[in-house]
Amino acid sequence: MTTPPAAPATLAALALLEARRLGTQVPAPGLPDSATAYAVQRTVLAALGEPADGAPRHWKSGGSGPATHAPLPSAGVLRSPADARGLPLRLRLVEAELAFRLGRDVGPEEAARALSGAAIDWVDALCVSIELVESRWLEGLHASAPDKLADLQSHGALVLGDWVPFAPRDWAMQRCTVRIGSGAPVERIGTHPLGDPLRGLPEWARHASADGTVLRAGTVVTTGSWAGMLEAAEGDAVDVVFDGIGGASVRL
């Protein structure tokens, strides 16, 4: 009896897991759609032993077009000041973001009916975050959108600053400053792709709880870059400050 071929999602997940194990890159598989990419994400996270119980505790979510979401392995979540010199990073692209923490459980029923402003009642704290962009595909950021999504939306690591209590802010006036190595500071004001970084959280919560899982208090979601993807080099120190919120730093 002939063994049937493995499904594309299974093959892609195995390739990504091998790339993670060896710290190398592999050819992108050309996945057909986002549904397949999300299946790859689930397989990879399960193989990494996460989540041990319930939904993943760290996520990324964002995009000015159709939003994308990815659970993040806890081994790649670092506290600021962080040292990422031991990570297998090749691209060394950084994104300056804000992460939010759920202050209470959010179940699938609540997420399903949540309107765009609902997240203001869910979160209890926020912090500055730095995402390190990485690709396990040989094509890097030239891989297709589904392939990048399968690779946890090109995720390398996430650095979290100190948590501060959440309070509504005028996001249009929010200043963000990024310093990389000896380069000139990059400053942005009011440049989150959605205007309000909380706006996309209901859609993220619907995605993350679609299988009936309750999102537990303490779950963290980082919400997209305020300054695009900025290039850094090996050895650079990266410092990100959001006025009135705090900062985060990492050595590459």
C-alpha cells in the first residue's frame, strides 16, 4: 500500500522546525493561502511544546491591510535590556512597537461580539516592545505572503520593556524614537498603521480564540511597527523610547 503524500502544511512545518533546529534557512514551499499558513503555525508551536496549557501567552498582530496574527514561542521573548547576540539572526531588522497585556480573561463569545473599541476594557498594562524580524526561508522577505505568515510572520524575537498601567492616550501625538548603533535617531509621531494600536485587538482575539480557547489574563500581544523595518548590524545596540510610556533596548 502506497503511503499518501504529506499535506503542504505538514511539510512546511517540518521544514521550519528543521531550520530552527539547525539555525539555517530552507527554500520556501509556496503555500497556497493564509489558512494553510495558520495551520503551519499551529503545528510548529505544538512541536515546540507550546502552549503547554491553553492558548499561547505571547502574540504579534498587525497590518494596515488584512491583519495577520502569529503566536510567539516563549523562548524568543526577552526582557529589556536584552542580549540577542546568541540568536541565529541574519536579517537584523528591527521594529519599534507597543505591546499590551490582558488584565482579565477574554473568551471566544466575548471576542466574537467585540467592537473596535472593546479592547480598552481588556488591557491593564502596556510596554515598549522591539520585534526582531527574521526569516527561515532562503527567499527571506521576498517569500510569498502565506510563506512569511507560516514563519510566524517573519518573527525572530520579541523584547519587552517595563510594564506600565494602561490609560487612554492621544495616539496621534505619540512620539517614538529609535536609536541604532551610532546612526542618527529615527523619530516618528502618530505613525501606527491603524492610528490606534488597540483597534486591531478584537480581530486578533477572534482569531486567537477561534478554536474555543479562552485568552487568559496576562496574555501579551505586540501590535505593529511605528517606524517600519529599520536596518541594524551585528553588534549594534538598539534603543526604543515611546514618550510617556517607557523604553526597551537590545544588543544584536
